[in-house]
Amino acid sequence: MTAQKSIGKTVLQYGIAFSLLYFLLIFFSHTYVIEQLSNESRKHRLDKEVESFQTIIENEVPTPDEIGSMIDRFQLLLEHALVVEVKDGSIIASSNIDQTTLRMVSRKPAGFVEISQGADGLLGLKRGFGIDSPLSSVTILEMESGLAERSSGAHLTLLAASALLLVVLLALVGTITYLALKPIEHIKEDMRRLQSGKQPRLNPDAPEEFSPLIKQFNNLLELASRRLDRHRRLNSDLSHMVKTSISANLAILSDTGSLPPSRDDIEFMTSNLKDLSRSLNYRMSKADISGRQMG
């Protein structure tokens, strides 16, 4: 028969398994949530930057050269890439954008845009100007690598917080399990006292989950006690019967002295021994049947 594991070890094993599953779920959920929050925050920030740049251009109505100077200042200030498309088809862009990126930006519709650029990526916002403006659109792009580093930092912070919460949770679960299983120690102590004969039954004052087990065990002890009492009475009756028969036979043998017993004495002794044998067989059979019924 395979030995059963302790409840504490079982709780620990399941706790470790579910902890690993919990970390996997936290990892993927954090990645998704942080990405969504980062996109929303980025879109809001880029929207403000594009709006500010567009307001300056609409208020000052700069020349293409002045727009180029403004783009350079924005690039130094925000460390972002800017692309301004003129309605005549020309494009004014910051120096940190290559021709391939410019062509990809020009094909993008207005709105939140993503452009792959090797290992990194460009994320930005493109907004169109009104009909009266000589400009067609303005696009502000920011590198994804820097944002990814910030997202990774936030991701690690969340994972560390989750790990701390998990440790606290496991400690609480362990404490609750210990307190919940503490009554088992009282049951074990009752078993030791029962084994040593200091008490006849287990204490029925136990947790609800153990009450049926203790009740059944006490019933078993009661049945075993009744069976033991019945066998004691049977043994007592058998002992009395055997002693009586032996005493009667010894009395007959002692009365004959040196003479051999008479025929009547032999018949009496034979009948007495047969009655004793029948009584023994009957009572032993009754005890055997009673034992099977008890079982």
C-alpha cells in the first residue's frame, strides 16, 4: 500500500506549482497591460506635441527654412523625429530620419503610426492640416527602444511587487493551514491516551470535518468492547463448566480408591464428558457466529 503524503507537504507542493502558474499569468498579463497603457500614454503625449507644433506653425506661418529650424529645435528638445509634408509634395524632416522612413511616413494615413526600423521601431502620430494651410501634415516619431526600456523597468517592478505579494500569500496560506490542522494534534494525543488505557473513547469535541470519523471510530470501539465483554462472559462460563465436570469426575475416581471404577461410574463419566464436549462445541460455535456478525 502506497504511503500517503502529509497534508502540509501536499499544500506546499501545490502551492509551488500554482505559484509558477501564477508568475506565468502575471508575466503575460503585465506585458499586455503595460503595452496597452504605454500606447495610450504615448498617444496622448504625442498628440499634445503635435498639437503644440501645429499651433506654432499656424500662428507664425513660417517659411520652409524656418520650419526646418523649428524641426531641429524640436529634435534637440524632445529627441524625437519630425516630418512635415507640404501640399506641393515636398517633405521637410529632421536629420535623424532616412529616406526609407520618409517614404513609409508619407504613405501612412493620419493617426497613430508604427514604422519598423531594424531592431528598433518608430512610433508616432500623424496629423493633417486644414485646407487653408500650405502644409499637408505633420508627424512626430519617437524611438521604441527607449520606451521599451522604461516599460521593462515598470514590468520588473510589477513582477517584484507580485513576488512579494505571493510570498505574503503563501505565508498566510501556510499559517491558515497550520491553524486549521492544529486540532489533529489533539486527536493524536487522544489516540495515545486511548492506547495507554487512560481514556476509553476519543473526545467527540473535534472540528466538523473530523466528527464523522471520530464518531465511527468510537462506535467501532464500542462494538469491540461489547464483543470483548461477551467473550469474557463466555470464557467464564466455559471455565465454570469445565471445572464442574472435572470436579465431578475426580470425585468419582477418588471414591473408588484402589478399585477400578464400576460400570455405572464409567457411564456417568462418559455422559458427563460428552455433555461437556457438546456444550463446548455449542458455545464456541455461538462465539464464532457472534464474531462474524460483529465483523
